[in-house]
Amino acid sequence: MASRSVKEQVPAWMGRLGAEFADALKSALLPELRQHTKLLSQHSAQLDQQENTLQGIVTVRDRVTKIEARLGLTPNP
């Protein structure tokens, strides 16, 4: 009778063990994950800023090319 009771309790024990493991893993990894997320966000903002700068440079270059064409100038290679 006792062994049957143990068999019935094993799934509950496994569930608790799994939950404890998940909590421990989350506690160990969550701070690092947050730090990496913060760094990715910062890098994303920097890339957005660089993209905007490059788009501005391309726009200015295109305007200069059009002005040079109107004036009959050829750009230096």
C-alpha cells in the first residue's frame, strides 16, 4: 500500500522539482538576459542614428550631383 502511495506522489514530486529548477534557472539567467537586452537596445539606437546620418549624407550627395549637372560640372572621381 505504501509503495502505491509513493508511485502516486512521484508526478507531484517531479512537478515541484521541475518548478524549483525553473525558478533557479530564471533567477540565475534573468539578470544577464536583462543586461543583454539593455545592450541590444542601446546598439539598436546607435544603428538607427548612424542610418539617419548616412541617409542625410546620401541626400546631400544627390543634391550636389544635381547642382553639378545643372552647372555642367563633372564631379571629381
